[in-house]
Amino acid sequence: MEKPIYTIQQIAEMDLPPIIIWAAPVMFALVFAEWYIRVRKLQKKYDGKDMLAASAIGIGNVVISAIIKLVLFAIILFFYNMVPWYIPHTWWAYPLCLVSIDFFRYWSHRIAHEQRFWWSTHVTHHSSEQYNFSVSFRLSWVQHIKIIFFIPVALMGFDPFVFFICNQIEVLYQFWIHTELIHKLPRPIEYIFTTPSHHRVHHAKNGAYLDKNYGSTFIIWDRMFGTFQPEEETPDYGILTPVNSYNPVYLVFHECVDILKDMGKYRSPKAWWRILFGSPSMTVDKDKYYGEGAPFESSEALANKMVVAEPQPVEAK
């Protein structure tokens, strides 16, 4: 089969189904249903301002995505057209592409937690001390630069139509795992797929939970690469240095601003490299890591040095 070569205009004119837009009414309905159950039925705290901030960030992300859509298309299309091979547009191309994207999402997500430059494109998603469906809307307005991590998928030769559909499915999957209302699912599902229990661990700042469970749709990558952690103690959500703001612009850009301030304060090339590509946890003791160039300590080791509340058992659902 001869490989089809596409132009930007052809991709822009493709009738790509806007899966996320179609799902939006259902997502907002579930956000309010969750609020009702938590507040009215379970008498649990629900931070309305946090939900509004998350929604504002989500709307901003959708607007920016629409503005730069053709740029993202062009990047993927350039590398797709570059290679001579081609994976035909068939039914089996979809699950294969989905698994491929998920594999690279694992690594892009992991790097976003291990290097501060990339963390600045992701911290917005973790800064909430709540955990509910609305947290899934907290997607940074600068996260689109992570498209570079998915160039290998384009180089595999997947049809651009298949790539963009599978990418939307991957993004949409993230919504339902942001809740405390679902405890644990049957063991086969928990073993293969990322579930709310797994992702609660990922959003927690407990020492044992830091830098764990990066999987988007499949948790098997964490099991394979040594970053899996089951939910045991009650998660304490948020980041090590709380943001304490509901301002969506500040929530998106505060880490970028802090990086520039640190680069202005510590002026050696070694410090700049550590500021940009060292662990975000180095900010717990900046002078030690940026000033003296001391050996790196993991997020977990630094978190265990901090005074934290005694963990409580997970509540039965």
C-alpha cells in the first residue's frame, strides 16, 4: 500500500471528531454530581474556589489549544511525512497507536516530575490540595511544548488521523481517575489500567507516594520501570511548597517566574543547569543545591526530612 502524504491544509480540513468537546457536557455534569455527593451526602469538604480556578485554567487551555492547533498538526505531520514506512489506517492501528502514545506519555510525565524546566509545565496540575474531577481541568497553558516527546510516535508511521484521535482518547481518560468516590476496582483492572486509586497516590505529597504512578491509561509501565506504589495510607494532596492562590494566571506561571528569579540569583552555569534540569525538590534548599553544588537527594528523601502529619489509614468507601 502506497503511503499517503498529507499537507497542513489537508489535515486542517480533515473531519477530526472533537471527542473532548463532545464529552465536555458530561464531564461538567459529573463535576456537579460529585460536588453534590461529597457535600450533601458524605458531608465532606469541597473547595468551590478551587473548582472555579481549575475550570478557568481548563478553559484557557482549550482556547490556547485551538489557537496553536495547526502548529501541533504541522509538527506531527512533518515527522510522519519524513519516514518512508506507513501503518495503514485500519482498526488495529488504533489500539497500537494508543499503547504507543501511552508509553511516551509515561516518560514525558516522569521527566516532568524529575526536571524542573518540565515541572514548570506540569506543576499547575498538582498544586491543588483537593482531589476531585475538576482537578483534571488544571492543565498548564504551556504544556503543549511536550509535543516533542511524541515525535517518535509520528515517526512510527501512524496516520495523522489515527494519532490525533488516540491522543484525544488518552487525554479524556484522565478525567475519571481524578476522584475519591471510586475506591478500588477488580484486581485485573487495577493491575493493567491506571485507576483513581493509583492516581490518588500520584497526586499525594506523602513521602512514600512522591514520584510514583506516572501511567496515563496503563499502570503497567510503572510496574515495569519501578515507579509503582499502591494506595496504602491516606493521601495528602498538593505540592511540597503550597501555592496558596486561586488566581489561574499565577497558578499557571508561578514556577516559571521562580525559575527566572533563581537563575538571576545563582549566576554560575552549573547552577543554571541544576535550576533548569535538576529535580524540583532541590528548591527545598536552594542555597545547598544551586549555591554549593551539593549531591542530589531524591524527592522522597527530602520529603521524609520535612515535618508531616502522621498518616491515617485509607477510609473505607
